[in-house]
Amino acid sequence: MASGKMTRRDFLGGAATAAAGFMIVPRHVLGGPGYMPPSDKLNIVAVGAGGKGKSDIEGVSAENVVALCDVDDEKMAEFKERADEKEALLKIWEKANKYRDFRVMFEKEDFDAVTISTPDHTHAVIAMMAMKMGKHVFCQKPLTHSVYEARLLAETAKKQDVVTQMGNQGHASEVGRLINEWIWDGAIGDVREVHCWTNRPIWPQGINRPEEVPYARPSLDWDLWVGPAPWRPYHPDYVPFSWRGWWDFGTGAIGDMGAHIIDHPYWALNLGHPTTVHASSTEFTEDSFPKASVIHYTFPARGKMPPVMLAWYDGGLTPPRPEELEPGRRMGDGGGGVIFIGDKGKLMCSTYGRNPRLIPETFMKQYDRPEKTIPRSPGIHEEWIEAIKADKKSTTDFSYSGPLTEMMLLGNIAIRCKDKNTVLEWDADKMEVTNLPEANEFLQREYREGWSL
């Protein structure tokens, strides 16, 4: 090596090469590029230490977390407060290097993997840089801010042969697996219709951007926070939480909760890419998502599974109440839910797939449940770590979560095109809306100068 410095990864790779020179060692013992024995701890860096970042870092705290990065010193302080209450996090805080700019951290640190817990508009640039460096990636939901980014991240993950995972924790749950096993067992017959809903948004939407331009607080690097998005002056209406309601930064209600709620029918029914998308909504602005919307997707037949219509509702809107649901019984839970409609019955679950039940309850009690056939997950973070060490895929890696994100974000494009009074026809292979060319301008956007994939 020109620098004369051997990194941890170089050493592991060199050791493997030397061993191969003396004997033939099975792959499950020696491993290939990027393989790491299960007994070794990964060097992990974290982009985003506050908010969701706290729990993501805690989820990988059994490994060697070597560095933390956050553009906001107040968010870094939030992590310190949590660390004061938990010994594992306190050890991380005491030894980890601290950064504001993830690019500087990536350059200086010797690491194997990264967790990304930042606003939606920055997911893709961080994940892409890490994957191009050969690093494994855990990225919070939704995977990206645009359809194009989702497609490119999935392609790059495959090309770079890295282990990836999106942070939709319900995918690792027991109840998520039960839904699949019951659907595949034919509990409600062939499913041709699904209804998904959420109580989001719980932040302002359908508004114009603020006109006043206050000074950004010194603890926040506003330029880094904006990142690849179009520049706009700092305002507390954007941070720390309400960025979800702005087109430039967030992905609205479906971006926030679709990866949790739509994930279950998407997985159980092997939905893949939709062929049409149509939306209706309350009024929205050039800057902000509508307060409420309804989105309809259609999917073609998949093997023996028939075509499916999936409907999404947000902003307080819900699907029709099933006749089979007992009086006084709530649909889903306070956060939302899913109703699968089959030709032999209906299945309902709550947010994150919780409490799956055939309805009415008498149907549930009569149902002879099948054996559990899907391997159970140790948890969304633990599964990712195990997959890295075993050199295998995790269950919501980018080959799965990329298309799921594409499907969700097509709904936002349909919202923006609702005044065209047409059903958007989607060609996934060409990655284009074929019957309304102007809709394709929303598939991606130009990044601010200095940022790229």
C-alpha cells in the first residue's frame, strides 16, 4: 500500500489470502470479499445521532461504534442525555469520534458499516457514498426521496455486493410473518383488494413556505442540513421534525408510514411494481404536501396470485368499514392499519402489522393456523449485523426495499399530477410514466451544486 498504513479491513483480507495459499478452506469458514467471522465486531459509524438515530445506534451497540455524526449539536446532546441513562450508549459516547460532516467522517474513519438516520432528502447521497466505498448500509425509511434514487441505490447495492437494510422494523416482527403465513395458507383465499391507512400527517401540510428569515442557531450547520435539496433559508418550521411535510425535504405521510403499513401486503402478496397509479387529495402548495390524500395502485397477476388493487388513505381518511367487523370494534388502531380482502374472507391488522386477525372474530377462532415456516428475525438491526457476518442478504435489503420505496413515492407523483385527471400508467422496466410525459420530471431532481450521487 502506497501509504504504508494497513487498515483493519486490509488485515482481514490479507489474512484470508494467506490462508488460501496453504489450504482449501470452505467459504463458510473463510468467506469472500467483505466476509467477517461472526466472532469479530464490526466497526460502525452513525450518521444522525439524535431523533431516530438514538435507537438505531442502540440497535448496533453490541458492535464497535467508532464515530457519530450529526449536523446539529443539540441532537448530539440528545444522544449524550440518553447515553447517561444506558451503560452501552455511554461507552459509545466516551470512545466515539464526533463529526458534523459525514463526508469527513467517511474519509477519516476505518469502518465496515454505517447507520443512516437523517431526513429523507439526504438518505441517498449518504448511502451511495458509503456503498461506493464498499461499506454495508442500514438506512432509515423511506429509503430515498425520489423514485430514481431508490432504483439507483438498489442497483448499486447489488453491484457493490454489500449488505443493506431499510429501517422498517415491522418487517422483522413476528406478526409480519404470521400475516404472510396465513395469506399463503389461503386463510382468506385469493386477495384482490387491500386497503391501507394512517393517521399521519401529524405535522403541518398544505401550507406555503415561511417568508421571514431568522438566523440559524449556531448549534446547527444549516448548509449541511439542506445538503442536496434546493437552497432555502433556515426556519424552525423545517426542523427538527416538520421537514416531513415539505416537498423539498420529506416524502409526506406515505413516505413516513408506508414503509411500515404497506410493507405487509407488499411482502405477503409479492406485489412488485404497479402498472397504474391514481390519486386524489385536498389542496396542496408548491412547497407542501396536502393535508389528506387517497392513492390507488393496481398490480398485475404474479404467478398464481391474481391482480390486486391497493388503496392508501391518510390525513384522517379511512377505507369503508367491513361489514364483518363487530359493532364497537375499531378498525386497525389509532395509528392506522391494513385490511386484506380475499374471496373467502378478510384479514385486518394494525400499524406495523400488529394484532393480525381474521374477521369476524368467530372466523379467527375457527381458523386452524398453519405451521410457522418463515425464519424468524432477531430484530431489524440484529438481522442486518448477522447478515453482514454471514455474507448473506437481510430480509428488507435494498433489492426489496428499493422497489417498495419506488412504489410508495409513485403515489406522491400521482398527487402532484392529480389535476391532469388521468390514471398514470407506469412502465417499471423503462422507469417512466408512459401516458403523461410531464409526470416524469418528478422521478428525480437536480441536486444543489456540490452534491451528487
